[in-house]
Amino acid sequence: MGRSAAIVAGALSLLMLMHLALASMPAFREIGVRRMLTDGTWHPAPDASGSFTLVPAVAGTLAIAALAITIALPLGVLAALGATFLAHGAIGRAMDVVMYVLAGIPSVVLGLWGLTTVVPIVGRLRVPGTSVLAAGITLSIMVVPTIYVASTIALRSVPRPILDAARAMGLSRWATIRSAVLPLARPGLAVGAVLALARALGETMAVVMVAGNVAAIPRSLFDPARTLTAAIALEMAYATGTHRAMLYTCGVLLMVVSAVLILLTRRLMPEPVHA
């Protein structure tokens, strides 16, 4: 049963990638990779007469995702350390519940929170508020549970005899965590970071609501930006011809990046640790 499900899932993914690739072919024929990288702006048209650079969307996607991971990674790992080694009993279980509930909140709700809370705060620092910074903060809240769950699994998989041996040597709790736990859990922590990055790159609704959706390369954290997913969500309803093919190209790019991250996750997957 498990093998059959894996085959079906793999076949569906392959069919989806093939559909995206075929639908994007007109863009590669009429626009070409060089124009996708060198056209000055994003002003699409139904034919090749428009301007079709993908650079601003790629830059916005990477900037927002990188900022989100930079904020979320220490928060998620520290929360996992607290739940595993500091909080015991009901407190630890409560932290698990909070993270699971946070993971289940719809992205549009977090986007609404970002629009009504984060954007005004950022706007006090520099207008307009909708920016890479606001999107990164909002997105970091979304991916913290992913990092927390993966980190908790990695930390709890450290064999008990190793912890007992560290204590027998007279190491303090933090010295044990630093010298024994984190080195063994590092591959699992890296898996959590990669999975969180994959989710950050693919998020749409929350980013659409708080990023500003300006198709220009952001020069600072306070500049508005547009991501690849936002371009697809905002423009696919009315896009035709070459414009539509370019949006499919954005989808192909996201699928390829996701596949690379999945392969990286498999490479980073920790081997079972034996005491």
C-alpha cells in the first residue's frame, strides 16, 4: 500500500511538472532565457512585445524567504530546546500544542495579522510599511512550527546514554546541549531549516497581503517586493498568450527549486544514532 501511494504521488508530481513545462514552452521560444534575465522591467503583454524579466520576482522571493528563515530558525530551535530540556510535563506539552495550532492557522489569517499589525509598525519606521521586512516577519511566524517540529524530533532522538554520560562527566545542562546534543542533532536541525525554506518559497497569500507587490528589485528591507508565487496568483486570471506562458515559467522555476530542496533534505536526513 505504501509503495503504491508513493508511485501515485510521484506520477502525479511528474505529470504536473510536464504540464507546467509544456505550457511554458512558448515563453522559452518567443522570449528566451536571455530576455528573462535582461529585460529591464516586468510589463507583460500577450505577445513578445512586452517586457518579461523574472529578476525582480526572483530577487523578492529570495529576499523574503531568506529573511523569514533568518528570524524563524533561532526561534524554532530555541523553542525546541526549551520544550525538550527545560520545560517538562504540562509545560512541554502545552508548547507542542501551541506550535501545532500555529501550524494550522490559515495563511490568509496570518496575512491579515501581518497587514493590520506588522505593516503599521514597519510603516512607522519607513513608509509605506508593506515591504520585504513586513513579509519576512509575517512569513517567519508561519515557518517557525516547521522548524520546531523537525528540531524537536532531532533533539529527542539523541540517545539517553549520551546525555547520562555527559552528566556523569560533570557537564552543566547548557554544556551538555552545546557539546553533546547539538552536534548529534545538527543534521535534523538542517532538515527543519530546509523544509521551512521550501514552505517560505512557496507561500502566496500572506506574502501578497504584506509585501507590497511591486515588480522591482528590492534595495532594502523597507522596499516593497513581489514574489514568483504572487505574480502567478495576481496575474494568471487575466493573462493570455506569452504572458500566461511566462507565469507557467514561474511555476516551473518554483517546482525545480522545490525538487532541489527535497533532494537536499534527503541528503541531510540524519542516520540513526546508536549509543
